[in-house]
Amino acid sequence: CSKIATITINGEPSGESATIALVDGVLYTADKTQIVLMPSGLTEFTLTAAVTTKDVFEQLRGVSSLKTVTVEEGNPAFKAMEGAVYDMENNLVFVPRGMKAFIIPDEVTVLSPYGEVDGGTGNLALFSGASVETIDYKETRTEALEIVGGMYSNYGLFSGLTSLKEISLPDNTTIGANTFNGCSNLATIDFGGANITIENKNAFNYCSKIATITINGATSGASD
């Protein structure tokens, strides 16, 4: 039912009965643990406190218009930071498909394409189909950052993200293999300091449009 625009109960975007619950226009089971139906043009979404499994994110990946997610207070499994969703150990678990600017929260010290710090069985599609154009961090950041590499060319965290145009990464960042492989429209890279470790030359494979690289405020062309 891909063209559903609005869901209401008695004309209201929120309400509940013994069998269903409607929260901000999204239809849930009565206990609010599972999504039954959501409007096709959804741009904002609030994850209820009762949703504690990752199944819901498979449904949300199909909403290309979704730009930001918040998490209801009291959820024991997930939290929202800068519009994306993380688990309680600050591991990234979901990026809205319509998000244009991905901001790395201060609390996050590891970003992994596998959804887990140890590189275990997680989600390899965190940015697959996303429309992120910029990656940035907050000026208040003091912690080092590790972006875990991917084993294969299409397993990097941002690999194949053709919408990506600009990235800004903090000082003391480690970039793993294939992280930006295939970001064919990436044009500008800004490293916040000189303490950048690129673990493998494949990190920026097939990024043919890089024009400017800035390190700690000093700029040069990519060919320099």
C-alpha cells in the first residue's frame, strides 16, 4: 500500500483501542511494539518506548522521504542522536533514507559498517540507499574516532554512497579499508587535524571527483 498518505482514528492522528494504536499518524499493534502501517510520505518519525527490536528499521528503510528519527523517553534499547538511531552502547543502527546531513555525535567513538564495534554480525546496509550529502562533526568533540573498515569494496560504511559530496572528520580519526569506496560524487574532504590514519589505500577508491582536501585549515587540490 505504497500510496497511503494519511492515517487517522476518528479524524485524529493519534489514538488507540483494544486492538490498535495510532501514534503521530503511524499505526501500531495495541502494545505499540510493532508497526502495522505508516504513511508513504513520512518525513519525521518517533520510535515508541515499547519498540526494542531492530525489526522496525527494516520497515523504515522503505521510507525514502524520512529525514529524522526521535526516540521516546524511556526506551531501554535505542536512543536518537542528530536524527539517527543508536543503541545504548552508541553503535549506529539506523540512518533515515531522506537525511541530507549526517552529524557524528560527540558520544560516538566508533562507527562500524557491521553495526557492532567488534565487527560481528550486524547490518551492512546502514547507508545503502541513503541520500546523505554531507558528513560532519560538532566543534565540541574531543574524543578520537574510528571508522571500522569493510572486508570487501562494497562493505565500507559509506561505500557506494553516490549522494555524498562533502566530508569533515575530526582530528584523531582512523579510516578503515573501503570506507568511502565508490563515493563517486565526493568533492571536498576536510580533516580537522593532521592526526588522521588511513589504514588502507582502498579507503577512497573510485572517488574520482575529489577536488579539495583540507588538513587543519591548509587547503590543496587533490592532485597536489
